Amino acid sequence: MKAVITVIGKDTVGVVARISAVCSKLNINIEDMTQSIMQEMFCMIMLVDVSGCNVDQAVMRAEFARVGEDLQMQVNVTRQEVFDAMHHI
């Protein structure tokens, strides 16, 4: 199963490292990633494979939310199935 992780907030040192560390801890494989800085705002989108995740979805979301709070950034995790359903006619 795949998911999309988005990270948005004021640019600061270590964002990619912190998010990647959570992925590693939870056995989530990063398949693709893009990042940019738009007028001092850091924006990152990651496509990840959560099929090997070693915790349930509620715990996974809580881990990313905690890191988002620490970084004072918005971190969202959305399963690919949600995107597929939104675009299915």
C-alpha cells in the first residue's frame, strides 16, 4: 500500500532528516520525493510504501503529527487509495 506524506512550513534545518528518521523507524520505504522552498516556506511531497509499516495507521499518523509539532510544520499522511477514490468516476 502506498501513501503520500506532505510537509509544509517555515524552512528550518533538519526537516528531511527528521521525516526520514520516522520513516526508517516505522519501516516505511520512501519511493519518491520532491521538495522546494517557496518564499521561505519549505514544501515536500513524499510517495512512500507503507505495506511494511510495523505499527497500525493511527500510531503512524501520531508519529508524523508529533514530528510536525516539534518542527512547527504541517505534516499529513494520506493513503493512495484516498487519491484514487477522489479521481474515480
